[in-house]
Amino acid sequence: MAEEVVAERHIPKYTMGVAVRLTRVPNHRLRRYEEAGLLKPARTEAGQRLYSDADIELIREIAPLEEEGINLEGIKAILAMRRGERR
């Protein structure tokens, strides 16, 4: 049961427009997060980005850090530390 919940969080289902409405983060910032390697949304065959619930949670974690003035490389380091990863 718990594995199903975890797997469900990673199902790509939200278009960029919906992700923008859910997170209140403008689409140009979502593209920057992707370009910086902070976020990797799924893509349809036509190339449309699709975000999962896990992606939405990550955006909500990244955006406040950026708003505090932390650059994207710094955000990468903070996220890695929060997850106990080595860089």
C-alpha cells in the first residue's frame, strides 16, 4: 500500500499551466529550474512537460529558497544536504 502511494506521487499528470496555478511559480522560472537540473518533468511524445505531485512538492521547496536570494547552484546544494546526499 505505501509503495503504491509513493509510486502515485511520481505519475506525471499536470501540464505546465496547471503546475503554475498549483505552485504560483511562473512558467519561466519552472523552465529555469529544469535548465539548472533541479527539476526533470516528464514529456509527452509531442514534448509537452508533465509534472507529478512529487515535482509540485519540489517546486514548492525550491521557489522560497530562490525568493530568499539563493542562486540555483546554492539551491542544489541545499536540496542535496536535505536529502543526505554528497555532492
